[in-house]
Amino acid sequence: MRLIQRRGIFWLLLAAAGLALQSPAVPAQGQIHIHRGADGTRLFTDRRIMGPDYTYIGTYGRPTASHACQGITPRILAERARPYANTVRDFANQYGVDPELVHAVITVESCFDRHAVSRVGAQGLMQLMPATARELGVRDSFDATQNIRGGIRYLQQMLQRFDQDTTLALAAYNAGPGAVQRHQGVPPFRETQNYIVRVMDHYQRLSDAGGASR
């Protein structure tokens, strides 16, 4: 099993994130830009729009569908995850990704709510942005099988791109590979840093417990 790598970075992020681990859960696969229109309306997009009608505010890691995890107990989470255990295991084995890592990602992304939509439009169990879903051949992000396959495939691509470095792959899954490359490591986005801590914490717990999908 490829257990957690770059432990030094992980624990540094853990210290920085503080209470983030206490949340019960929490691709996309690109940077999220926030623009403020002349009327004060905020626009979230994966494109950096420049023009007289917009003021560029900043770039952040993609927020997950945290509302899907509100009020979720460990028992409810386990019940939600159970129907997808075989699908996660099969596609994870097909793409050479640790099923426990996938389980941790889905837990943080959506708490296994296949109907989850984040405030920036990421969809489904593994919270695929529409453009990324299309690139991965996912026609319906709310179809659990398609979403899991596409999300695992994307996670595999990030692991391969960053030499099987789990921490950097997760950073890329949340903030985009370009952000990781530009910053030569984990981007300085609080959303992304907290995301890594939360996923790695769930991953460690699953590994210590012997795995949720075995």
C-alpha cells in the first residue's frame, strides 16, 4: 500500500490548519477565480476574466460541497458509503490508486452524497467541475459510477504527474496542477491546505482501521 507520503509537509499543514481536522468531512480540478462586478455581484469561475466590468479579487483552492456533510454522523456516513464500496474498489484497482485514498477524498468532497453541488458548481461524489468531467468522458456527474470512475482517473493522473506524491496530488486535485507547479509545492491557499489535512486525516484513519473498502 502506498501510505501517506511527504509526512513533513503533511504535519506542517496539520499544524497550520488547527481545528480543521475536527470537521466530519470534507477536482476541482482547477483554480477558482473570484471577480466582483460593477454592481458588487461576485462571480466564481475557473477562468481569469479581465475587463472593465470586473475587478480580479483572487485565486483559491476549490471549496468542497461542505453543506452535504452538515449533521452527518459516522454511522450515517458509513451507510452512505456502503453502496459505493465495490465501485470504488474496482475502479481504484483498475487505475492503480489506493481505494482508501479514494474513500477519503469522497468523504471530504461530498460525504458520499451523489447529488452534492458545491457553491462553485463542482458536482457529484468526487466533485468534478463540468469542464473536467467532459475531459474525463463523464457525461453525467450525478451518475455515481461515472463520477467515481472519472474522479479516480483524474486522481491517478495527478499522482502520475507528481511522481506518486500523495500530498501534491491532492493539492492538484483541489487547486489544479498548474497552481502546484507555479508554487513548486502546495499552493498557499487556505482552502487547499485544509483540504489536504482533512483528506490525509481520513486516509490515515482508514489505513489504521484496516480500510473501509476491503
